[in-house]
Amino acid sequence: MRSRVELFEQIRRDRRCEELSIRELAERHGVHRRAVRQALASALPPPRKTYPPRPRPAIDPWVGVIDAWLVGDQNAPRKQRHTARRVWQRLVAEHQAALSEITVSRYVARRRLELGVVRREVSIPQTHPAGAEAEVDFGEFHAVIGGESLKCWMFVMRLSHSGKAFHVAFATQAQEAFLEGHVLAFEYFGGVPGRVRYDNLKPAVVRVLKGRDRTESERFTALRSQYGFDSFFCRPGLEGAHEKGGVEGEIGRFRRTHLVPVPRVASLAGLNSLIATADRLDDDRVIHRPGGHDRGRVRCRSSDADRTAGRGVRPGPVAPSPGR
């Protein structure tokens, strides 16, 4: 949404470049001609009129008491804090206040937000067009390789539309494994998604900046340039955990389904052969998508739509990863 200063700037630019009349400027920008005249007269909008606050004779005498209770609730157990009804009950019982419950509840709801004692986050159901997006993460697991129990790292890329996923095991989650995992996944899928979601993995992110800005490693930037996909980084910590829940759930599902009991193999190559067989078996897996008329039982083999809509793979040279 444009601010008034930006609106005035655009009006002045159109007048200067196109010599439009006041009526034409008003129609183009959807404002009153009075606003156009103000913009032409000055680059800064005039200050808005201020009006004195309207009196609230019912609630005003009790504002200080209510605010003190709401602020004090921050030190109380979460399940023993004031509801709007309890605030109203205490005002009536302890202060003989004569006001309605709805008056109190409206004030409490607004005041909690103003005081910053409650914050509301809204979750919006996601839809993923074919080939538009994938999610990437590492998951750890244990395997007995050559008679020795080792911790291994599983690189996972999951297509958001079909749910089809690619898995490969490494002995490390270093940058070489991270980059090679991408190349192998693109070859496996036969295409490149338009955008890939990540948490703040060190192989990709050198520094976390404000908001979603990141300083990315040069080798990761070169990989994106080679294959032509965009990167999206989730918020750090628990706040961003739900932003790539698909791949995190896939890591747990694959580990429980195909890596229990702990696999015993002769080499890491043998372990990856076992994992590749599991990926082929998962092609016929049915995903249940609850809710919505366009959702339902979806086979992972529907990744054909992902591949058709995705970008063609452009293989590039890959340095061998340590421990694979």
C-alpha cells in the first residue's frame, strides 16, 4: 500500500512528465482533485487533522485498574490469567462498577494488543503448483557400516506439490555433501524446481541478517546460478519450524519406515543402494491430504507433473563429496 508521500511523488512525476490535468491525475490515482492540488503545491502531505479522544464514561474510570491487572498477568501462570469475563466480574464485585460485560471485553481485547501482552500469528494453508517449490534439509541416523556403528547424515529434497522425495546418505553434512545432494536430486527428479526452501544451514548461509535477508556462500550462489532456481530461507528457531514442515516430516517418515531396524551394510555405497531401492518403492506411496475440494489421495508418482512444470536439468561438474 502506497504511503501519502509516495502518492504525492507519483502525482508530481506524472504532472511533470506527461503534463496531465488535475482531473486526469485524480482519475489515474483514484483520489479527490483536492488531494492532487495538495500534491502539486507541496511534496509533503499536509498534517492530518487530530481530533480529541471521545469520552468513554462507562470504561474510563476503570482503565487504570484493568491495565494493572493485564500487565500483572505476565508474572502469573499461563492458565491463571484474567479473561475478559473475570475482569468484568472483579470490577463489579470489588469496585461496584456499573458497566456491561461487552464493554469490558472490547476494551480488554484492544488493550492487550496495544500493551503487547498478546500476539496473534495467523497460519494460511499453502498450495503448491507443480514444479514450483521444493524443500531441503539434513537428517541424522545411525547405521552399522563394515561392522562399526556410525552416525550418518541423510540429504533430503522433497517436492512440495507431489510429496515425492529424494534421499542420499553422507558421512558428513559439509558443504560438499550439501552441493552434491542438490545435483543428484535434480538428476533424480529430471528437473529443477523454481524455488527451494531451507533453514539456515551453514553450507548455504554465511550470516543471518535482519528479516529473511542472508549472506549466502559463494559456492551455493554459484550452484543457484548454474541451475537457475531461487532460494527461500525460513525464520530462525521455532518461529520458522512450520515453514518447511514437509521435508522435516519426510525425514522422520523415511527413517521410521526404511531405517528401522538400524541397517547393516558393508559400505556407504551399499547403504545408498538400500536407500535408492526405498525411494523406488515409495513411488507408489499414497499421500492423504485432508481438507479442501482439490485435495485427497495423491500418489507420489504424480511427480511427473512436477517434472513437466519444472525447469530442465542442466548437469554440471560436481566435486566428489568426502565420505560418500
